[in-house]
Amino acid sequence: MSKCGTERKNIDMDSLHTRMRNGGMKVTQQRSQVLKILLAHPEPISADEIFKKFDSKSEGADLVTIYRILKKFEEVLLVTRQEFGDGVARFELALESGHHHHHVICRHCQRVEPLHICDLESHIKTVEGMGYKQVSHRLDFFGVCSRCQ
Amino acid sequence: MSKCGTERKNIDMDSLHTRMRNGGMKVTQQRSQVLKILLAHPEPISADEIFKKFDSKSEGADLVTIYRILKKFEEVLLVTRQEFGDGVARFELALESGHHHHHVICRHCQRVEPLHICDLESHIKTVEGMGYKQVSHRLDFFGVCSRCQ
DNA sequence: CTAAATGCAAATCTTTTGCACAACC
DNA sequence: GGTTGTGCAAAAGATTTGCATTTAG
């Protein structure tokens, strides 16, 4: 947990629970557990993967519940949804508002690395100039990682 | 590496058929028709939408066939697949190799507009610096269009 | 003629919905 | 206690697969 890869987000369960409550959600076993799993997972993770991580523990949660939790989390901006083109949605904890990052996905092993750069101001202005409001964006890179070459 | 083209190249059925043959595919009624529909459609279009456009004409094609055609076209780089977050894959004709464009999607009406700007050279270099080869990217903007505001 | 493509049916996979029961505040 | 969340079953939607039949080259 020192140098390699992602600097772990300075997000703790307490602040997450607070954000949950502020979003008008009850704090339940299952929701806390999903948060814990998301917090511990360095890459975007799918509903089914979360479901399986639940399974390995003693107390489980229904896959349906996980879908519902993730949808709620998305509404409250606790997580963001990613789609990398394989028909499965993946989720990751949303960083502080206004901060976001992008991804580099290996076309071979599907591994995802975060990319903490982004300066698309001019592009965003262009889109706003086209008449759009509340402009957000998605930027992902695909390549073959060093391990897979 | 991949530069974003600004001018759309003329694409005609003949060159598309040639690209099909070069990809080792037979030129069939259904495939030609799918190409025609893609050529006539300004936005990324789903398999089902293509299927329905077939229907309105006299000769139809099975939805399954359309999926298979699109998959084949994707392998041969005749089309590119897009996913905008609603669980449906959409396809559009691939422009000349190395040229591509991006999209602006209205969060309300789901309409898609092409965006012919892109200067991500520095970002691409960064990713290559991380050890990735054959780096490509995807950039889409989301907003609320003027009509929907 | 022969490999490749198509159509039909049915399967698979992801995600959603309805409803009764349980849990949180 | 009353709303909100969960589990189970089942549905819905997108995409894929198996197999017999047709078609392009």
C-alpha cells in the first residue's frame, strides 16, 4: 500500500456513511458492505463481482440488492458507473466532487489503471458553445499493457 | 499516433464492398443492406434499430443475422462499437484508419452529435509512457442539449 | 461444389420489477 | 410504526449459440 499504482482515496467509511445519510439513504449492513468492497477495490468493479465478494464472507446479499444499492449510490453520486465495451457496467467510488479521473484499459487482460490527468477545458467550452448545459465527459484509453505485450 | 481527422472521407458502397472482401467476407444481400443503412445514418445506430429499418423495406433480415454481421464488421474494422451507458451497443461506420471523431450525447433525449475535434497527443504520450502499446482512446461528452433545456 | 452465411428456436447473460417480509430511524 | 430496504421469483432486454437450410464465389 505504499508506492504502487493508485494512491488510496482519503475516503473513510464514516464520511461515506455521512454522504449516504445526506442522500436520504438508510445505512444498512448490505450498503456498508458494498461500500467497504468498493473502498478496498482499486479498479471499477461489477455488480456480480461485488456479489461474489459478499459470498466469500459469512453474510451474503442478493445480487438484486446489489444492483439496487449501486443504482441508489449512483443517484447520490457516491459511485460512478463505467462501461468499457464488454456489456458489463462497473462501478467505482466517486472522488470528491469536481475531481475525477480517467482510465487506461488493457485490451488483452482487461486490467484497468486510473489516469489522473485531464485538461479538456477547451473541448468542454466547445461543447457548451454548441448549446449544451451541464456538460460532463468520459475519456478512456485502450492499449496493450507492458505485461501483455 | 491516432490523429483525429476533421474531414469526413467519401465512403461509397463500392469501397465498402472492397473492404468487406479484403476482410475475407462474402458480400451478401443482408450485409450490403446493413452497410447502406449505416451509410445513411448520421449517428451510431443499434442492432435493433438496423433490424427495424430492414423491416420497413420488403426484404428483411433476422436480428440474429444483424448481430453477426455487426460483429464481423467490427472485426474487420468496418464499424466501431459505441456504448453510451444505456446498455445498448451502437455502431457507426469506421472512417479511414487513424481518423475518428467523438460524440456529444444529450442526457435527456439521447441524441448523439459528432464532434470533430480532438488533440489528446500529450495524453496519449503519457499513456505510452506508462508502457502501453497500440494506444487508442474514447472521448465522449454528455450534456443537456438546447432543445431539452 | 463447398465453405460461409442465414433463419429459427432456444439459451445465456445482465439488469429490472413485483410483492411479501424484515430492518432501520 | 411507518417508511425504506431486502430477498426471492420471475420478467425483460440485449446478445449469443446450435443446427438445419440456403447462398455466394
